[in-house]
Amino acid sequence: MTALGKLLSTSLLAATTVSGTAQADEANIAAILSTTGTYAFVGVPLVNGITMAHEEFRASGGYGDHTVSLQFDDNRSDRQEAISLLTRRANAGDVDMILGPIASSEAMATGPVAVQLEIPMFTVAMTNEVLPLGEWIFKTTETAATYMPPLADYIGETLAPDNCYLVSILDNPGYVIQKDVFRDTLAAHGVEILADDGILATDTDFTALSTSIVNADPQCLFVTTPPEQAANVILQARQAGLRQDTIIAGDTGLGSSQFIDAAGSAADGVLFVSIFVETYSDETRDFANQYEAEYGVSPDHWAATGYSMMSVIAAAVRSIDGDINRDTLREALTNTEDVPVLMGTGSMTFGEGRLPSHGSVVMRIEDGAWEVVE
């Protein structure tokens, strides 16, 4: 049995002890995820991971006595398109759940619609502010207050720079929150914040920003933007004269292959926080091998997130004894506890207010590969 098979078996056993034998039914899920546009760096591996998990669960009884159907829509990284697609799918009547969207801005826009139409929405949005919108909203990513401090603590305690320069996206609340948590945690270690600069998701020319960064002569540079834009910021800062010994760090997106490809050698030494480590367990290693065989690239944390989201959904579906509908899925998801996943430290729980918990680690890029720092 493969490591992933063992992960599934463990999850199946846990569900059996809770739910017993369930009456067969089908869960219809509409995935609204950006596979083009700004957030395609999340959407493409996310869809790959979702698809990989879905095919495995269908083949191995991962949904128990029930079945699950999946349909995918690309909202093209556009929040209005996400609202339109969610409204159309929810009003169609036969859809039991929405998987997505990706960006915090999209989730904050679609969340009220999902609540009004009373359909479960399972998003990967970074912001935790989406959860108070209503009991129909769920998310897979931990809050920035949970996953960002380990990175700031490592930099503040172990590397101990005197100061740091911050750059973040202004038009996405998820990135702003990540920056705020990192800033406050780093400052608590006595690190001076030289500047707290903001850019827009559409910006590409960072000449003025690079000059400002170099003139500040920071010992640390923190960038939280989409990966290719982060690479652009770092490359232009290097070209403008940023010192080679400057500590460079960022959010989970800097662990993507898009960042490494765009930054090239400038990615070496960059620190980031991750919710997936290929070598963490037999299950993660097995997943990485299968993913690379299927898609020709190593999985990033978004691929593992997609697989893990389907693991949570599968556990919820298996736990339902009787009809699967929006109400029973919402209740089952609310009760998510210790579901085996590939993310973080290996299990997912939705705590008070449906806040997810799974753990994270600090990593570094060296020679185009990821390695665990702590």
C-alpha cells in the first residue's frame, strides 16, 4: 500500500467509527478557481491537487458509500466573475457546495452571496475575516496570525537584523494582513521597520521603489505579493544595488515554482513560510512522487492544499448518514477534526469560529530547491 493509501485508510477508519454505514447519495461540487490571470499560480496546482485526490478517492472508496461529482470554472482572477459564477451555480439548484475562490478579495466579495444563497463555500483565502460573514463559509488556510509569526520569529531571533524594509500589495487584504502580522512580530524582537511600502497587483515598474529600498540600506527585505511580482521587485532591487547579504523573506507564494523560475539565481537564500514539505512524512513523499509523475513538476504547497481540501471534503461526505445536501455538508464540515492531510503537521481541524489549524514551517530556497530551516 502506498503512503497516500495509508493516509486514506487512516481517514476512512476514523470516519467509520463515527458515522457507521451511510445511505448512498451524491455530492455535487462546483470549483470556482482562477487558472488564468494573477492568481493562476495558485489555481493551476490547486486544481491539479484537487483532481489527483478526487480520482484517487473515487477509485479507492474515499467517499465511502457516497459519490462526488466535480465541475470546474475559471473566474480568471476576477472577483466580479467569481460572484457571477457562484451565483449561477448556486441558483442552478443541483450544486451542493462551492470550492473556492482563491484570493481574499474574491472570497470577501463572494462570501455574502454564498451566505445569502445558503450554500457551503470552502475557500483558500488568507484573510480570516471571511469566516464571520456566516456559518456557510469555510477556509483551508490558517490565519496569518498563526502561520506568519514563525518566519518573523526565526528572522528576529536567529538572524537578528537591526532593521527591515516591507513591501506588500495594497489591493488585497490577505497580503496586507500577512505584512501586518510579520511587521508586528518582527518589531517585537526589536527590529526597526525602515519603511512599510505598498504597491498594486498590476504594477510592474519598480524603479522608484528599488531606489527607495537601496537608499534605505536594509538588512532585511520582506515582500508579500504574488510570486512573479515578488521576483520582479527583488530582481529590480538587486539591479539597483541591494546588498547581497540582505535577508530576503516573503509569504507562502515565494515557495512556488513560478517565483523560482522568475527570480532565477536571485531566489537563492530567500526565506518563506510553507504549509507543505515534501520530505515531512511518507505520505508527503509519496504524494510528491505521484504528482511529479503525473504533471512533470514538483508539487508546491498549493498542490498539497488542493489534495488536502479534497481530503477534508471526503471526510465530511463519508460522515453523512443519509441525504447529502447543503445543510448536511455544512454541518459535516463544521465538525472537521483531526482529518489526515498533507498540509503542515499532517492533520486538519476546524476550531472555534471554523478557524482551520494544520501548522507550518520555515523554509529556504537553495539552488532552485526548497529546504527546511526549522
